[in-house]
Amino acid sequence: MVYQYDDINPDDYIKSKSQVKREMHALQALGERIVDMNEKQLANIPLSEEMLDAIYIARKMPPKEARRRQIQFIGRLMREGDHEAIQAAVDKMQNRSDQHIHRQHQVERYRDLLIEGDKNAFQQLVTSYPKMDVQHLRQLIRSAQKEKEENKTPANARKLFTYIREQMEAQD
């Protein structure tokens, strides 16, 4: 008998032993990431009491064999629980972190270009963020440039960075 794709029932699909092991290792890696998170991050993840207890126990253990077994236990608890929701919460948190890092790098690039005197960067910044106080921005740039010429500590460059970041966050 020749089977067609429509004849295959997804409920009858049996995972291979290798696939089960890959999923198990992925959940253990997720568990290890969760163990390394701080309290504020843990509060944003939907974890059961049993899972939280296992995480706190794993944190107290030195990175030896017992901790490895505890993380395996955390992986097993995730398989039994709602690991998709946990993974989604961790991914969302990671995405927020990536966006924050990207924003910091963007602000640093603008600040450095403005201090170097790049007129295009200035125009692009002012056009992208129209509520920005242009006069105050120019004053911060001049102060930071003077500071750089005199080899002083970059206090005004930090002020410029902070101002650009605040304006970007306020308008986004």
C-alpha cells in the first residue's frame, strides 16, 4: 500500500529517540538560563512553585555533578508543565534586552558622529526626532567638542548621550 501525505495522522507520529533527547537538552538549556536569571527577571516568567523551589536549590549548588542533575530535574519539570509559555516569556525578555542594547549602540553612534561634527548625522537626528530642542542639542555638542579638544573628562559627552537617549525614548 502506498501512503499519501493526507493519510498520515499527526497524532500517530512517534518521535524518534534522538528527537526526544534534543528536546530534553533544549529544555535543560532553558532551565540553566532561568537559574542564572535575577529575581526581577524570574518574576516575569510563569513558573510553578515546584519549579521555583528547584531553581533556588540549583542556585545554591556549586557547578558540579549535583547541579547538573538538578538542572535535568528542572528540565523534566518543564516537560511536564507549560514549557511553551516559559520559552515565550524568556524570548520576550531577551528581545527586550536586545532592543535596549541596539538603542544604546544607536545613541553612541549619534553622539560620536555629532562630536566629530557630522552635519548629516545632526540633520538625520533632528529630522527623525522633531521634538528635540535643536538649540540645546547644539550647545551640548559644542561643549563636548571643546571638552574633547582640551582632553578633559567627557562629562558633556555623557550629558549629550543622555539627552539623545531621553529624546529618542520619549518620542518612540
